[in-house]
Amino acid sequence: MDKELLAMLVCPLCNGKLKYDRDAQELRCHYDGLAYPIKEGIPLMLPEEARVMDADEKLHTSQGRSPGRSPGRPQERSGDA
């Protein structure tokens, strides 16, 4: 899978990072627990095409980050005016 394309793709549900599984030919969102298939080199980024990951797969999160957050972006706090 092209590294540039992979860097641009995000989960269509949460906008979080996807982890590429070369052996399974899937892009995995550990936050939503979905694995999007790659068929003939084309990622199928439709939630209805995704496979629901089992509990063991979900536990292997990538650094435990929340969806859509980057390491340098400050976290919003509730109650601030």
C-alpha cells in the first residue's frame, strides 16, 4: 500500500488514525473496532464493508490516542469560559 495514500486516510466514522495490517490486507481503526478491507490495492472505506474486530484485536491499540487528536494538539477541557 502506498505510504502517501495511507498517511492521508482516516477512519470515516471518527476521523482517527488507521493502522495498516499487511498480512490481512486491512486498515484498522482500533477506536471504533472496525477493519476496512483492501481489495486489489483499493481501500474500501465504507462502514458497511468493514469487519468488526474481536476483543483481542481491539486491545492492540496504537498508543492509546483518541480519534482525531494529534500529539501536539491540546485537549479541550469542559467548563472553560
